[in-house]
Amino acid sequence: MYIEFKGESLTGEARIGRVQFSKTGKSIHYDGKTFQTLGGQGYKANYFDVETGEHYWISGCKKDGGDRLYGERIPIHIDEDVKEEYWKEIRNRPNNTNNKAINTK
């Protein structure tokens, strides 16, 4: 999944990583954090961290790598455990499996 911290701006630190959904599907777990849906009440965010209240955008990864809302060329880091799957199955670029980020140039 694509996970972007929104903070005070429309663009924040972003990652591609594997998440786990709760049994009800109303919350997502990633990197020791639990996120719950904003239920359509968010502005440029769809989840919030239940511990801090901070807003995030969490969605499926786009095949073209254009996950950022406005197409900004800001790095998106890829977790080591999903790197190969991301490049081979989502982006269809098997030669890039050593790349740990996109939008780095």
C-alpha cells in the first residue's frame, strides 16, 4: 500500500509497504501504528493514526508510480520486504528490484 503522512501540508513523507487490515476492515496496521478511516471527513487524507490523531493518505499503489496526489517528484521509499513484489508485480519493471525508492532524481 501507499502510505503518506499529511501533517500540516498536502505533501509529506511517503512509503510503499505491506499493511494488515483488521478483521472488520475499519482499521489498518503498519509499522507499529494503527490507522482508522476518517469516513469521508478528511481533507486530502483518508485515515488517522489512533494514537496521535495525525492524518495520512493510504491507498493501493498505482502501476505508473504516480501515487502522490499532485504528481510531485518527491521520494517515496519502498520497504525492503515488498521491494521485489512492488517492482515486479505492480510496476512491471523487474530490472528495478534493487531500487529502494522512486522519484529520487
